Amino acid sequence: MSSALVNLILQATLDTLYMVAISGVISTLVGLPLGVLLYATRPRQILAQPVLNQVLSIITNVGRSIPFIILMVAIIPFTRMLVGTSIGINAASVPLTIAAIPFVARLIEGALNEVSPGLVESAQSMGATPWQIICKVLVPEARGGIITGLTITLVTLVSYSAMAGAVGGGGLGDLGIRYGYNRFNPTIMLITVVILVVMVQVFQSVGDYLVRKSDRK
């Protein structure tokens, strides 16, 4: 294998990690509070706002129901307006982020559902405000589930980033299609798959370790 090809593989790996990191961070920053709102604004919850909850739920469900490849194409004008181009790793990070936000929100909501209602009621009886309950009861108690949800998100973003690469997004998907599939080079395809599998295993292992560590606290 030539040094030029090795450099291409290394660059494609870094590009994939970049896309996953950018979209993972932004989707967490937006999806975490959205997930908390989805939980807290439900009827008989600490910030009960049924109408707002219904609106947020519909928006989240619509976002989750759109296949990623269709989403990428549908928001090309928005992507071009935001980053100035519709191809490359920066452009691919836009649909990756938008696709991940509702995904994160539902996972966060699910993690908060696992918190015992008795803990919330105890905090309320002691005069805690909704903000205090969220920050000092709900999120800390759901920490393990939240970490698991974010780990699942990162693993999903790895596969989505490969899909984005197939349509000009860059990264390992682009490498596999251009230098593996189009040039009938099964070795490149195999290397691409192996690197993606290793990425997923690393993310999952780190996530599992953080969950175990949080459960011991």
C-alpha cells in the first residue's frame, strides 16, 4: 500500500471523527435541554405545559421520522446558506447534527423516565424549585441512562457519517465509495469497514466504562 493511500485513509478517518465530534457536541447541547423539556412539560410534571409538550413532541417525531439520506438532500439549500457549500465534511455536519438532535432528545427523555417519581416528590416537599429538581435530582439520577443515550448517539453518527460520505460528505464513506467500490478495490472497502467497526467499539467501550463509573457514585 502506497504512502499516498495511507495518508488518504488517515485523513478520511480524521474527517469522520471531526464530523462525529461536531455533530455530537452540538446535538447534545441542543438535544439535552430539549429532552428535559419533553419530560418536564408533560401533564402532571414539574413544568406541566401540555400544549408546549405536544408541539415539541410533534417536532421531535417529525425530525426522527425523516430518513437521513432524504434529510441530507432536502436541506441542501439550508446547508449551503449556513456553511457556503453542500459537499465536504462541514456541509455533512449540518444534516448530521439536525438528524441527531431529536434522537438525543428522545433518549434523554427516556433516561429521565427511569428516575423514581418519589425522588421528585420528596424534592418538591422540601420546597425545591423546578430548576433545582432538574439540576440536582433528575439529571444526576439519570446520569447513567444519559451517558448510554449519548453513546448510542455517537455510534449512530458514525454510521450516518459513512452514509454522508457516499454522497460527497467526505470521510471514510467517501473513501470507501471512491477508492474501494468505484475502483473495484476490496482491500480499501475492508479497511474502511474495519476502521468504522473499531470506532464503534471504542465509543461503546468508553461509554460503558463511564456508565459503570457513574453507577458506583
